[in-house]
Amino acid sequence: MKTGVRPSRRSVLASALLAFAVFSAPAGLVAQTADPLPSWNAGPAKQSIRAFVERVTQQGGADFVPVAERIAVFDNDGTLWSEQPVYFQFMFALDRLKDLVKANPALAGQEPYKSALSGDPKALAALGEKGLLQIVALTHAGLTVSDFRALVLDWIKTARHPRFDRPYTELVFQPMLELLAYLRANGFKTFIVSGGGVEFMRPWAEGVYGIPPEQVVGSSGKTEFVLDGDTPVMRKLPEVEFIDDGPGKPVGINRFIGRRPVFAAGNSDGDQQMLQWTTLNAGPRFGLIVHHTDAVREWAYDRTSHIGKLDKALDEAPARGWLVVDMKTDWNIIYPFEKK
């Protein structure tokens, strides 16, 4: 006696293909089907992000944005990963400086290197932009771009954060990784626009954020092309070419991206002009500020911080309609290693 209808070969094949797609897909992709932003707590912040994406991707809707114009820009330090107690690239420069001092001990008695090597946070803060640029010039120049890339990748693999005792790339923000993936799944092209060095970020940004080198905009030193025999070489020079911070960010976006973004995310006054350039324009626009408010899981700082100072942009946010993300309230986890 028959107890059911025998499935057709086509339906069996369809079921098998569906099962294969589900079980072979990356875990993050499957999870996005239910909730693309699981590390964001339910509330106005998460709701406003999703509402914006739904509006600009609704074909025929009043706020529809063509795929080619869906440009999203993100600051890096303090927005995509932590930045305390000092910028991570400066930690790289300090480690590189220690290696250079071994070869030339006289450097240890010269400023600003002496203050940098002291490890005193106040001494580091007192170096100012001139001192920091001098240290970066010494530790980053004189190498080929390829050799510098190798140094960065080796440091990323071996260096560990002084507070968490983890690789620096584990201190990326899980909610922002989800936001990047969510935007890309909806036709956005995501860029890093950071005050950090472009040659420092490019070697690892694609593996960590899914952002390829050509979509990384950052501060840069001058380089020169040299033909060494039959080997073409790009050599780093001890001169600053472009500072991608503050008013330099809109300039960098215009120069290297060529389209005005519709979505921008930052965390400090260094991102204020990028947020203005993005949102003070016709059509749907979205500005986001990551506010560091969680001293237990990360850090709490804003107006008086020597790293990632958030003052003027925080005051401007309400009038501009920028979303201020409260890290303590809006994120149920901060780092990927917190996931169960």
C-alpha cells in the first residue's frame, strides 16, 4: 500500500542542490539570512541602518540608489578596530624602531626616539604630529614597498596587544565586520579612508575586512620607481606625500575614489569633514559615528582623549542626523573572540 507520493527526479535534485547550498555556504552568509547584524542589539541604531539600506536598494523607490553609486567609506582606527592606548601602526613603528636601535644604538639617545622608546604614555602624547611623522619616516622609509609589506605581515602575525595579549587583527569590531558584509551583500562598494598609512593597511585589510588594496585610501609617503637591472622596484622615501585625515579625507575620496559616498562611518573629529562631505548632499545619505563608551570590554573616551578625540563631531551629529552608535548599549559583543 502506498503511503505517499513518489517525488520526481527533478524535485529530488532540487532538494539536494538546496541542501548542498545551505550546508556548504560560509557560516556568516547563512546567518545573514535571518539577521545580517546579529552583534547589534535591537534598537534605533540597528533599525536605522537596516531602514536606510532597504530604502536605497528598493528598485523604483523614491530613495533608490543605483549600484554604481553605492559607495561606503569607513575610517579604520577606532571605527573598524581599536586604537588604544596608541594607534596600532605606531606600535608597529615602535617595534621597528627597537630593531633599528639595535643596529644603531645612538638613536636611543636622540629625540623623538628617546621619548618614544620610554614607553611613557604622556611622553608619547607629547611627541605631537611632528615627532610622530619623524618616527614614521625613519621606520618606514628606505625599504621597497615589497619589503615593507613583508615586515607588516610578519608583525601582524606575531605582535600582540599589551592589554588583551592577542594579535591586533583580533581587535577588530565584530559589529562593523557584519555591517561591511551587509552593505556589500546589498550592492555597496566598501572603502577604507583612514589617517593610517596606506602601505601599512593594504597588506592585511582584504583578509581581515574583505576590502582589497585598491579600495584602501590612507596617508602616504613619497615613493620612487627604480629599475634594478631587470627588476622594477618601488622604493619608499622619507617624505610625506599626503595626510588623509580631517579635511584631507574628502580630498582623498575625491582623488582616489572619484565618487561622493552615500554612507560614511568614523569615530573622531578626524572624520568630521568626511561625514560632512558624504551627508551634506542631495539624496539619501547616512553618517555614522562609533562612540567609545565601554570601559569594561574596550575603552570609554571622547572629548579629552589624546587618541581618537571626539568633540566637535559629537556636537554636530544631532543637527546633521548622524547616527551616534553607543558601543556599550548598541553592541552585544565587540570583538570576534567574544562569540560563543
